[in-house]
Amino acid sequence: MAAKILAFAGSARRDSLNKKLVRVAARAAREAGGEVTLIDLDDFPMPIYHGDLEDAEGLPPNALKLRELFLAHDALLIVSPENNGSVPAVLKNTIDWLSRGTGDGHGTNSGIAPYRGKVAGLAGATPGPWGTLYQCLPHLRIILTKLTVTVIPQQVPLPHADEAFDEQGELRDPKVAKSVAAFAKSLVETTLKLKA
Ligand code: FNR
């Protein structure tokens, strides 16, 4: 039995620092025995959530594709930047669309199916001094918990992220690399425990 983990950054930007960190964390999760699928939210563009659009057309095609991916995995590894003290719009919008059903109206519980029973590990990188620790990560934890996701207590906030990676995209500080490895191992172990 393997822990199937879906990993992505909460940034669509090509040179995203969070995409660098999620690559490192995904590799660490593989080294800890996880089966990791690394995706890029930029490959799943979707309109801003609108109730009328949902009523008329149901979930956008990319939300349906992502929904299938969520359903096929046991855990989420989300590495997100912070925008104005919270979760970036691209990530919140994705979470919101996936919390909806497949066009069968508002107020049903079916929409939370992609989240039910899931485990999540959170990390976040910013060039600033706090690295998502005080705002984005707690907010994301609350949002996912509301969606019945079990968010592991271990997390990796990465401050000064603009200086954290070398040209190969590796973390320069071995202590930080070690904390990413420990975090990824906890995600794999918790996922396996809850799956058993
Ligand atoms: C930011 N940034 C930012 N950083 C931070 O530490 N706290 C914050 O509240 C904000 N707010 C914020 C708002 C908006 C609209 C933008 C565009 C940026 C800076 C942000 O962390 C930085 O641009 C990251 O590098 C973005 O992440 P990626 O794309 O590099 O992964």
C-alpha cells in the first residue's frame, strides 16, 4: 500500500518560488515512499467561481479534471505563497470550485467528495521575513479543515525564499532541506496510518 499524494503550488507563475519548493518537497515525499503526482495549477486554468455559471454549466472542464485527480489521491501537498495576508486567489478559487458538486445545484454535500478523508501537508514560500507562517498557512489550514481534510501539524514556512534556492533549484541551507524531508516523511506516514 502506498500513500498517493497530489502535489502542487498555489502559484501559477512560471518562475514561482513555491513551484521550486513543491518540487523539492515532492521529491522528499517520494524518497519517504510516497507515490507523488506533481501538477501545475497553470495547466488547469478556470474562471473565477460564479454561482450563475455553475448553475448554467456545472463545473468548468479543468475543475472536473482536477476533481478526478483529487479523487485518485489520498493526500494533498500544497505549497503556497501569501497574498495580502492570506491564500492567493488562484488557490482559493481552485479549492472553491472543487468544493462544489457536478452541477446538481447548491447546498448538496456531494461537492466535498474530493476532500473527504484526505490528508494534507502545507508549506509556503515568500521573499519576506515570515514565509507564510502567520497568515497564509493558518488560513489554508482552516479552509481545508472546514472541508474535512486532516491537515498534519508539521509544516514548512520558507522566509527569504528569493535567496533560498541555487541555480539547480535546490535548497541552499541543509537545515531547511532536512526540515522539508521530515515534513514530507510525516505526510507520507500520516497518510498511510489514516488509510490503513
Ligand atoms: C504578495 N506578496 C506577499 N508576501 C508576503 O509575505 N505576504 C503578503 O501578504 C504578500 N502579499 C502579496 C500580494 C500580492 C498581490 C502579490 C502579487 C504578492 C509577495 C509574494 O509572497 C511573492 O511575490 C511570492 O514570490 C509569490 O510566490 P511565487 O509566485 O514566487 O510562488
